[in-house]
Amino acid sequence: MCIADGKPSDFGMELMDIDIVGAYSNYGNLVRPLNVSKGNLQHWVLGKIVIPYNQSNTNSTWLDNIGEYEAFISGYDDDGNEQLHKCNDEAVRFLVPTYFKKEVLDKYYNNPQEYNVDGFTLKGRHFTLKNDNNVEDYVPVFIHYLTEIPHKEQLHWKQYNFMPNNAHISKTYHNTMVLGNWAEEPETVDLYFKSKYRNFNKMWEEKFGWPLYLPLTGTDIHLFTSLHLPTKNNIKSFSEQMLTIVKLTIDALNESKLSEGLNKIEKERGLGKFERFLGDLELPMPDMFEFLRYLQDLRSGMIAHRFSNSNKYVKKAIKFFGLNEENYREVAKDIFVKSIFTLNTLEKHLLAEPK
């Protein structure tokens, strides 16, 4: 719409009030006199135009092939052969599970900028997949949910599809995602540690006015997102995840607050300040600090995904954890458990309400 001074002929127009209907448009064209301070002539065009679809003007996306569906293992037939069903089959529409090796999630853990993995869902920029990440050795998924991810993602999951012994979904997933009850704590040690870590730090700050562990920033956020129990027994996965645990539980200690009121000791490290802080509260915890110091020594010996053989402290740490080439995943689980126990111990003695 526009308003101007003058006569319609000044603009090559005439007074009109008409509707114009075409194959792809419908609009009104109005020119009329107007008695207002800003002008005495009003013109407007009001209507709609339909822009028809043109195949040549479209671009394909990775979701365009969503109509292709892969088949996944749904169980066994009477002869003991694996049964396969496409994920869009009506026969598996209602809560029929299939199972995947834990390694299926490595692709997403290794790209935390794009994906987030928790106990119930895998979330990416372009899709979400409900899955049960509360089972330690495999990942259950209801087959029909796989229709919600692109075909190329279905192909990724299919290569890890198998039928484990005593296959089941977790109690937490069943209660939360099937029965619709209030969300429970995760069952696997890695997810439980991450949940406990967040809640513990909030509780600590509520009591002391400052967080025990400094807030995560920058790439540390992605490290926390991707922290998980190694899916395979290899030193690379072990080293990456243990480095993150050390960063979260030792390197992130709020040293400036812990050392307030303490006598200064040259070159004292964060664990030393933390131990003296608890000592002032008459809470000596030698076993806890033994674990944390050996964990720190283990980290200091990691060089390009192998351990230094010349560092005596590293050798003692390896002995403490019983680490060898056959048990990286088992030791990682034990470190997660001990890290949870550390938070529980601190919570019990410092944060729990007195009875």
C-alpha cells in the first residue's frame, strides 16, 4: 500500500476497485481518493500468489531416502533361524526389540559436536532415535523406531545388529519409556557417573557457595558429552575416556576456593589442597586420595595411547589398578565405579542432611 498527493492520472492510473483471479493468483487492486494529512490518494494490492512446485529448483537432502527401510533381527523361528523384519513392517510396529553391539554408538560418541547420547535417546541435528543405553554390553532398540532415522543411518546400525544371550531391555528404560513413569537414574556406570557428577556439583555449590569442580567450558563440554565406558578392549578408547575422567575429577578442582584460609605450599597440586581442605574439616579420607593420586599418575604416563615404562609412579598405578592388555574395559569400569564412590563418600560426609 502507498499513499501520495496528486490525481490518479499523475501516476498513469485511474480510480478502481477490482479483483483479479488467475491460475496461481488471486488479488485485489484498489485506487481511491483519501482525505488524510499525508496524502489524498491511496493505492493497494492485496492478495495471494501460489508458487508452483518445480523439480528443477529443488535439492535433495540426506532425508529424502527415508522411504527405504532395512530389515533387522526380531527373534528366531521354530527352527532356530534368525527372523528379520523391515523396520516399517506392521508385525513389528508395537514394541518389538532388536539389539546392537555397543560399538554402534562410537560413531556418535566420537562426534559430540553433532550428536548427544544419553540413557534413552541419540540426538543429532537431523534426527532422534530412542534407544536403551542402560544395558552395559549392547543397545536394545524397538525395531519400529528405526524408521525415524535416514536410510544411511539404518545401514550403519544394521552392521552391528545381533541377538545376544539373555537379551532384554533395562528396567530403567521399561519404566520410563514404556510405562511412562518419572525418569529414573541410569543403570550403566558411565551414564550414572555423569548424572551423579552434575547433581553433586550443584549440591556442593548450594552448601559452600562455590562449585567443587569448575564449570565446563569450550571443548570440555564436548568431552563430557562423549564420556562413556569404552565399547571395546583397546588402549586408545581406554586412554581417551580416562583422560576425561581425570580432567573432570582432578584437573577441574576449584583450587582457588579450596586453598582459601590454607597456608601456602609451593608447587602444591590440586589434590594436596583438596586433602588439606578436608583435613581442616576433620574429614581425612586416605583411601579416596590414594585412588585419585594413582589415577592422576596413570594419566601422567599416557603417551600417544601407550604407557611410559620409565616412570616409577606409572608402574605403581598400573599395579594398583591391575591393568594389562586384556582388561582395559574392565579397569575402566572399575575407575568409573570408584569415581562414583568418591562422589558418594563426599556427599555422605559433607552434603547429606543430618538425621
